[in-house]
Amino acid sequence: MAAEPLVLAEGVRKSYGLSEVLRGIDLEVGRGEVMCVIGPSGSGKTTLLRCINHLEKIQAGRLSVDGELVGYAERDGKLYELREREVARKRAEIGMVFQHFNLFPHMTVLGNIVEAPIRVKGVSKDVAAEKARQLLAQVGLAGRENAYPRQLSGGQQQRVAIARALAMEPKLMLFDEPTSALDPELVGEVLAVMRDLAQSGMTMFVVTHEMGFAREVGDQLVFMDEGVVVESGTPRDVIDNPQHERTRSFLSKVL
Ligand code: ADP
Ligand code: MG
């Protein structure tokens, strides 16, 4: 039997009121794989990440992370909705990095990184701080622990956000257009950290329009439009040899 994928989506449907935003998504991400997702604004990319991260309920289909259904437990063939506490515990196993960093502005870099391990996991202050310093070194920000977010560039803030997510020792990292709010000269430093993370074996689900990154680091590339996966494959196949007109038209705008 092939190794079980870390993320498995089968026929996932999600609506907000009457509008169906995800209309039957099938995909799987293997352990240690990097999945890149592209698609026009409004195609459902962020919604898909939020569903994987237990922030949204789905209306149909199945979505599982590490063999467990997102938001539900299955016993004797029946589904039971998880309690909020249980949902929060599972969410803590997944790191999320946002377009606008979302650091706590009133906390130092160190404070941002140690907050969740101490509060959610009960890690001691000393252990959390030591780990935070290691992570800061890993993202190229050794020694910046006492800075406040506003004192850092966007690229530095996003690297802190990555360190903060890693501090929870996630089994999966989700990135939602992590470089699209950055000045062009700061994009590379964030992508370099993400590339290192991929090389270290982290499973990553990355919404990005950095096609160089997708081609070089991605194991799979998915093109979404209007709530469906239009096309997927290796980045090389999708970028160099798209099978659908919608994919070709979109790629001509981002390449
Ligand atoms: P993308 O990230 O690809 O730009 P989104 O997943 O953010 O797309 O949005 C997909 C669609 O769902 C859009 O039409 C958006 O307006 C709608 N949508 C997203 N979040 C909500 C919400 N909380 N309530 C209602 N509609 C939403
Ligand atoms: Mg989005």
C-alpha cells in the first residue's frame, strides 16, 4: 500500500450562503511534498487553506490531514463533529503564514514566537525562548529577538511569522500568498527560507504566484479557477505544457 498522504481532499465542497466557493476539490499532498496552488483572485484558494486548517466547515466530500478527518471523528462508520477544544488542538498541528504576516504588533519578535508554545502547549518560558532563538537563526534573524514588528521590513516580518508557525512544530505548513504584499526586493529572502524548509522535509501547501519558486521547489502544481481544480501535475508539466485554455490564459498573465 502506498504511504498515506498527509492531506487528502475528495470531492470537497464549501458554500457561503448560496454561493458555492469550492465545487468538488480532489487533491492529495504526500508527506514531505510541496504543493503549489495558483489561480485567479476569488477562485477559492484561501478558502481551501481555511478548510484544511479547521477554520471552515465543508458541506460535502471528505478532507483529512494525517489520516484524520478535519473537524470530525469517525466511529463505527458515523461522523461526529469535534468539540471546539479538539478542533483547536488539531489546528495547532498546522502552521499558517498569511499574506499580511499578522504578527502581534505590541509584542517583540521573541514574544510573538513564544506565545503559542507557552499558552497552547504549556512549554516552559526558558525552553520556548531557546527554541525561538534557534528558529530566528534558521530564518536569518539571529539577534533580532527584542525588535518590534514595526521596526522590521516586510520580508523580516514574514520570516518572523514563519518562525512563529514553526515554533509549534507543525506537521504541515500552509502559506497564503506569503510574498504578495512584499516589495519586490524582499521577496527572495522569504522564498529562500521557504526553500530551506522544503529541503528539510516539511510538508507545505503554498498558494503563490512566484512561478520560479513553484517550478523549482514544488512537487505538484494545481491551477484552480471558480472553485475547481482545472489542472494539476508536476510544475514543469503544468507551466510548460498546460492542457486547458483557462490555464494557458492565466499563466500568460503571471509568467
Ligand atoms: P482566493 O483566495 O482564490 O482569492 P477566496 O477563497 O478568498 O479566493 O474566495 C473565494 C470566493 O469566496 C470569493 O468569491 C469570495 O468573495 C468568497 N468568500 C470568501 N470568504 C467568504 C466569506 N467569509 N463569506 C462569504 N463569501 C466569502
Ligand atoms: Mg486568497
